[in-house]
Amino acid sequence: MSRTVLVLNGPNLNLLGTREPATYGRETLADVSALCSRSAAQLGLEVDFRQTNHEGELLDWIHQARGRYAAIVINPAAWTHTSVAIRDALVAVELPVIEVHISNVHARESFRHHSYVSSIALAVLCGFGINGYRLALEHLAQWLSTQEQSA
Ligand code: DQA
């Protein structure tokens, strides 16, 4: 069974560090990637960490994940609130999905309160800052071990 987790990031997350730091913090996307790699190593996982500003590219990456990865951790960013296509792709590949948001979307504008992904996700983390990515990997490590034991 694969122990590699695909960590996907949607639009504008390449601007982390300079983009609305009061909301998203000062850490860059490279810092998030390093945090994921470090956490994965401690948890006996591997990560493939990616970001795109192009929805079709994200869809292609999700399609290619089927059978190759143990799970998907995704921060769909603005597409969370708009994209049925991303939700459908995540359902189609039949992998466990954890949705992560750096900010607490429920404490922000009402258009951020609805997510097309949450109802098909194993778990949702928001408001933990970039630590949410580490928490997602921790949960997956445990969840995957339980799955392996019962297989
Ligand atoms: C975000 C929250 C979204 O509403 C927003 O569009 C983002 C980032 C977050 O990580 O807090 O781009 O997903």
C-alpha cells in the first residue's frame, strides 16, 4: 500500500507570506512544503507537494492520483467555494481526502462558509494556520495504519 500523500494547493497560495499576512500569516508556500516534508518523515509517510493557479491542472493531478497515492490533502483555496468539478474529481478517484484551510473560513465572509469539498472529505481543518497541514498528515498516518491492520 502506498504511503505517499498528494498535497495539493489551489490559486493564490503561491503568494503566501506576502498575501494578507494578518489572515494567512508570514510563512511562505516553501515553508508549508518544508513543514509537510518534515512531518511526513516523522510519521513514516512521503509527500508530493504541489500548487497551481490553473483549475484544469489541478483536475489532471487529481485524476492521476488514483491508485498512486495513499490519500490527498487539499487546500482548494477559492475553488473550495466555487468548483463542483474539483469535488467530482475527488469523488471519482476514490481516495481519502482531507480539506485544509489556513484561515478559519467560518469566521470570514459568508461566501467562504460553503465548501463543495467538505461533505466528501474524511476530515476538514481550518483556522490552525499552516499547522493544519501537519495535523492532516498526523491524522492520515493513524488512519492509514488502521486501514492496513484491518486489510
Ligand atoms: C483558504 C480560504 C479560502 O477562502 C481562500 O479563498 C484562500 C485560502 C485558506 O487557506 O484559508 O485562498 O483556503
